Amino acid sequence: MGRWAYHGMPDFAHELLHHPGLVAGVDEAGRGPLAGPVVAAAVILRREDCPEGLNDSKQLSAARRAVLEVEIKARAVCFGIGMASVEEIDEINILWATMLAMTRAVDALAHDCAHVLVDGNRCPKWRYASTAIVEGDAKCLSIAAASILAKEERDRMMIAAAREHPHYGWESNKGYGSAKHLAALREHGVTPLHRRRFAPVAQLVLI
């Protein structure tokens, strides 16, 4: 099977390299925002019953991601969600908080897996046999599925947080440093959900 079997869409080539045994894909959402947790998902897909149209979550509309999230959860062998809190991000930095969220996501799987495919250029320091795949969410179906679950889970968290902190526009910017978010930071200050070590927030904390 070729790496780009679906004309630019992710395929099962990487999972097949590690056959036999269950192979999980892992991805995260929320490394870059100024507020909110980083969330990771792990997914083991059924190769004979895979939702159509899986892709990097950033390439999908919100409506399509919502549909695929339901299909992935219904048809996958299993999935797990993990997160690292704002406090953990500030304490150990966003890289290691991301690794922690990924570890928690794989630990949450209902089945042991033979191998884990991780989006990016490095894997967490964990007990699992694993391979890092740069741009894995555009190459590997299980990582693409994980990217969808992670983004949908985190988006829901930020929409809920926006109801408690309505000035920052989190329902639309999801915690990223949009113009509205930055203006609200200057006017209304820092909330408990802001990452205090991220530069735009740190500057205000020091004032």
C-alpha cells in the first residue's frame, strides 16, 4: 500500500507496517493557545470498518468534524482522551505537558496496543513501542482520527469556559491569541485558565 493511497488523504500504510497487533494513533490539540488545557486523544481503528473522510482535523469543517467524531467513537476498537491542565503547562512547559496528555490518552485505552503512532517528531518517554510521524495527521488514518477527537474535546471545553469568562471570545478563538482575546486580556486581565508562562499573558502578570 502506498503512502498516499487516497490522493493526499491519510491511509493505513503506517498501521500495516506494525501488523499484527493493535496499533493506536495519537494526536493533540491546544499547544499554541494562551488559555486552556492541552488535550490528546488515542484511537485504535477497525481496519475493516473505518469512517470515510478521515483527515487532519485542521482540514475539516466544524460540521464534518462533529459527524466524524460520532462515527469514530462508535466504530473504533477503542479510544482514550487525556489532558494536561493549565497548572501543569505552567509547571513543566507546553512540550512536556503535551507528552503527559498523550501518555494519559494511551493509558485510557480499553485495550493494550502493540504499537503507538504519534503525530510529530518525538514520542513521550513511556512504556509503549512507538513511532513519531511528522505531519502524521495527514498521513495516517488513526492519527487523523485522534486529531479529530482531541480537537472536538478541547473545543467543547473552551466553549464551556467562555460561558464563565465571556470577554475573551473563547467560543470562537478557543483560547488562541486573536485580536479580541488580546484586547480582552489588556482590559479584563488574566483568568485562572490563562497560561502564565506564555508571553502575552506573562507580560500582564508582571505588570
